Amino acid sequence: MKNLIVVRHAKSSWDLPMKDIDRPLEQRGIKDAHLVSSNIFDFLPQTFIIWSSIAKRASDTAIIFAQNILYPIENIVFKKDLYTFDEKQLEEIVKSCANTFDSVILFGHNDAITNFVNKFGDVFIENVPTCGFVSLQFETDNWEKISKGKTKKIIIPKDLK
């Protein structure tokens, strides 16, 4: 069995003119990342790895989650190819995961995340909001062979406020 948790980066700031990849989290995003990551313990697999996009807003979200779930920050794998908005590319990345890992928590971007969870989960989500957490489970032992799985848990910041 394979478990994938996808988290859309928290709310980012558009205040300063800068490259998209460099946009930081805004205050609401920081608060939401702490709020969601403090409410996921019961839904985490026993062991897992964390992958994150290299974009500042995604990597900062991943770091906040890691701190709150006591995951070593130095073990986060920052992947340039996760800086994508395309679900087909996201699917390729997920399917490339080594089968030695049964569970992955992945921090990335929309539209890739919403489209991915709708393709592979069994619950339609119109839009995974910023800092949205979606847990999927697949009845396979091979990442390359993941297909329609089960949506196990959805957590969004607004439901926790």
C-alpha cells in the first residue's frame, strides 16, 4: 500500500515585485501552516518522507510543517521539478518515487495539486485551497502503478478556524 499526502503551499504574498519562485508566505499563510500542521498528527503514516517544491512559499510551508510534526528539516528533499503547475508532470514525479518509501508528504502548487487529487482520489475537490492537506491511499506496492485511490482525509484551514 502507498500513501501520498499532498499539501498546497500556504498563502503567499504578492506585495513586492519579484520572481514567482521567490514569493514568500504572507502572515495568514504562516498562521495557516501552523494551524493545519498542528492538526494532522492522527492522519500521518508512521514513517514517511517529505518532498517540497523549491519555490520559497512551498519550501517555507514544508519547513513549518516539519517543525510542528517533529520531522528533521535537513531530511526534507527539495525538488526543482516539483515547481510545477501541471498535474501530468506531478504524476510523473510521484510515480518516480522509490518503492522503498511507502508514504510521501509532498508540498507543491495548484493547478497541479487539485487536478492530481481529482484524478487519483475518490472525492471531487473543486479547488484545494492554500495550505490544503489531502491524504490519498493506493492499493499497490509500486508507485509506478498507482491509479484511482481512496481519499482518506481532507483538511483545509477554514475548517479549523
